[in-house]
Amino acid sequence: MRSTASGRYNGVAMTLHWLIAILLVGNILLAWYFNTLTGLPKIPPIQVHKSIGVTVLLLSLVRLGWRLAVPPPPLPPSIEGWSRFAAGAVYVLFYLVMIGMPLSGWALSSASVIIRFKPILLFGAIPWPTITALSHLPPAPMKQAHEAFVAVHGLLAKLAYALIVLHVAAALRHLLLLRDGVMGRMVPFLRAPAA
């Protein structure tokens, strides 16, 4: 299904957008929660966090493939200059977060001694492999790799917070201030802008 002339994304792109958004925000909230815990009670929510992260990774790759196969409708002519640049930059940075965060999480889990006795099990049922080059490192390099990937994961999380705030602010600007119909591109019950 191609994107329509009315400027609305097709159903697949819209579904992937909202599913990934819900999972991403939910996973951030889950991380905030388990970071308040200590000891063994922390392990089950971390496993759920990993499961959601892998799901976000897979869905984001599907979404990227879909976008390459079925380009989105062009931005309306009313979006120009810095707004057009900002929209493109935020879009690219969201892909960096949606793919980079799960990959860095997978890497930091693989470079942890915990992986040797608590493997990644998606939703408690599906075994997920480690990154062998990281999980078989000697202790000192493994610790260094783990710390590096924890830092990358943390930086990407901060980028995600900023992007979410920017994205929501821009959406509200289009909906409440500009009233240009741009929100209709990704919200099923709103009207898409005219071509």
C-alpha cells in the first residue's frame, strides 16, 4: 500500500510508529522503575526491559525497511526552512535511538559476567543469543567493554528523552497553534492535510 496523495501515511507505517512509540516510552518507564530496585528483585524487570528492547530493535528494522520500500508522503509546503530541517534531523536521530539503544543494551548485556548464569530470554520463553565476541572476553576487557556500552546506552537514553520532548512539542505546535493538519499524517482520527 502506497502513502496516499492526501498526505496520510499508510496503515503499516502508522501502526509501526505507534507500536514502537508505546514500547519505547514503556521501556524507558520500566528502566526508571528497575533502577529504584536493588539485588535480585531487579532481575525480572530487567529481563522484560531486554525483551522489549529487542522487540523495538526488530520493529524498527522492519519500519526502516518499509520506509525504504514505501516512501512517506512529502512534507506539506507549509513546512519549510528550519522546520523542515528539524523534522528530518529528529527523524534520523529517532532511528539512531530506536536501533542504537537496543544494540547497545544487547552489547552491554553480552559483556556482563551475569550473562553466564542469566542468559537473555525474551518474554521468559525465547532464547536470545549473546554477542559472542563480547561474552567470551577475559574479565578485565569484558568489564571495560561493559562500562563503555553502559555509557553509550545512557547517552542514547538522554537523547531519547530530548527527542521525545521535541517530537511531542512539535506535534502539539502543529495541532494547537498552526492547525495545519500535519498531525493527520500519523493520527488515525485526525484529518490529513490536503495535497
